[in-house]
Amino acid sequence: MTAIGNDGDDLASDPDVTAASSQPVIELVDVVATLGRFPALSGATMRVDTGEIVLLRGPNGAGKTTLLRLCAGLLPLVRGDAKVVGHDLATDREGVRPHVGLLGHQNGLYADLTVVENVRFWGATVGASTDEIAAAMERMGVADRLADVPVRLLSAGQKRRTAL
């Protein structure tokens, strides 16, 4: 995979990017993951370097969500080599979980709770402090006028920011 910068130049020739990319964030080689007995991901190989943005594109059932769930440590690796943020998914997939977040199709928010109630609830599940929760809400732009709004009244983008 070649990373191309906004100006169209190959980033592999940039020494700063090359130095940063010597330790990949994700490195998969010929990985296989199954859903039950069905091989939902078969022979996937990819490398994602620090700062690189990747688009996963394909038809329904192509394995995009399965790939993301594998990288988040939520699915076991059946075959191949897979490292995510330095953790070998064959031997330490639980070790990757504190370092990776996956927000899938469902946002996990409670529609009848406010933004702040949802964020406090989910923050408590991971042991986040009051300061960390406040900082996260500020960073996502939901701390001020949206904090006391019930989630059912939010736009799709506001719900996504709250879930993140």
C-alpha cells in the first residue's frame, strides 16, 4: 500500500514520514478470520503506518467490518500474522483492546438519556475520571449547549460525536 499526500507526492520519499512509519500501527499478513465456520476474512494483507488514513471499500459481505473487529481484538485470528499497536493478535488480542476503539454501525447510546448522562455512563465502564469525561466532551464539541440535550433530539453527526 502506498500512501499518497494531498499534493499527490508519494509519502515514502519523505524522510519524516518514512521514520514515523518504521513501526506500523497495523500489520496483517495473510490473515484469516471466521464467523462460526464461515471464513469471513481470508488472506488479507495490509500495513497501516502512523498518521496514515485508510479507506476500506467493498460490497456488502466483503469483510470490512470483520477486518475492523479483528484489528480491535474482538475476533480471534484463525491463521496468518497480525499485529496491532505492537500486540500480536494470535497471542495477545485482549492486550490491544485498551489501545483501540471501534465505533460500529450502532452507536450504543441511550436515546432517553442526555449527552452528558450517556458519556458519564460509558466513561464509567472504562474507569474514566470526571476530568477525562469533561475533556472528551469538550474535544468532541458536545460539552456546552448539547450536554443536557436528550440523545433522541440530536442530529446524526451529533450522535456520532457523542458516541465517539
